[in-house]
Amino acid sequence: MKKIHIIIFAFILVIVPTSILSAQNVSEKEIKVAKKKSLNGFEIQFDGVSEDAQEALEISIEKWFKSQKVKYKEKKGNYRAEEVVVKEFSDKTSDLNVLVDNKKGKITLQVVQTLGYDLAVNSKDHPQESQNIRSWLENIVKEIRLEQINLQLVALQEALKKSEKEVEKNQKNDENLKKDIEDYKKKIAEAESDIEKNAAEQKENEQKRDELKKEITELEQMK
């Protein structure tokens, strides 16, 4: 049981203080949206990459799309919505690409919004839309952290359930072992009693044997 408690404590130390995502500043740059197409967009990079961080990011993006009531398609980390109104960004109809790139221990989240054919939002021509996208990228960091903490809590709760089952199993094993020990003690006591009884019978039989031998010897001498 003590060993299990140590394992739980070690597991908590590994999960809780581990890398909760930290983010760098939002930058504006050319972003690759297709094999041979790059458009102006905005990106933010995260440090402290882990499996739950990647999952938390995906959950946050999907929840956001649902909150905007926007239909989208996702393929290899590229969330694309066509001819939609994303009110958080603009009242205008647009195409939207939200891209997630996970390379070399860093996650990059990118947003490219086009208000017409390849007319990508940029700070010079679309200051308000650009600011909206920047704010969204900064705010989603908090959502991702919350989702990451939720995932870690679920993992801890699952670990706790498993540990509790192990504790319960060990307790039952303890009880069974104690019962076995009592059974063995009883059997040992019975065996010791049998040994004593057998020793007494053996002594009595040896005495009878010796008496018979003596009588036989005396009778032979009388011949």
C-alpha cells in the first residue's frame, strides 16, 4: 500500500508541474495555406509542448468553431471554413484557415482570413480585422491552458481510480493471506498433535516389540 501511495505522489509530480503551455507574441507573416500558396496571416507559438497540450489546442479550436456556429473541415491540422461569417473576426463573409503546426517541440497556431479571392486580412488594409485576430490568438491561450488542466485532472482521476483498485485488491489479498496463515497455524497445530500421538504409539509399539522379543528368547532357551 505504501508503494502505491509513492507511485501516486510521483505521478502527480510528473503531471501537475509539467509544461503548461506558454505563448510568445503574435506575429504577422506569410503563411502557407496550400502546397503552392502562401497568404498573409497571423501566428502565435507555444512552448511546453506535450501530448495533452496538443490535444487541448485541438479541443479549444473545435469548441470555438462550434461557439461561432461555423461549419468547417479539418485535414492534418488545417481547419478550413468557406464563405462564412465569423463574428468574432468580422461581419463580412470570408474564408478562414486555422492551422496547427507541431514541429521541433513547438506548436504554432496560425490564422489566415480572406475577405475575397486571396485578399488576405493584413494590418495595413484591415486594421480592425487584424486586431480581432490578434486578440483571438492571445485569448485562446487561456482556453488551451484550461483544457490542458482539465485533461491532466482527468488523467489524475483515472490514476487515482486505478490506485484505489490496487489498494482494495491488496487489502483483500492481505485478508486472504491472514486467513491462510490462520489455516496454516491450525494445520501445523494438528500436525504437531498427530506427531505427538504417533510418537506415543511408536513408543508403545516398540515396548511391545521388545517384550515379544524377550518372550521368544526365553522360550527358545527352554528347549
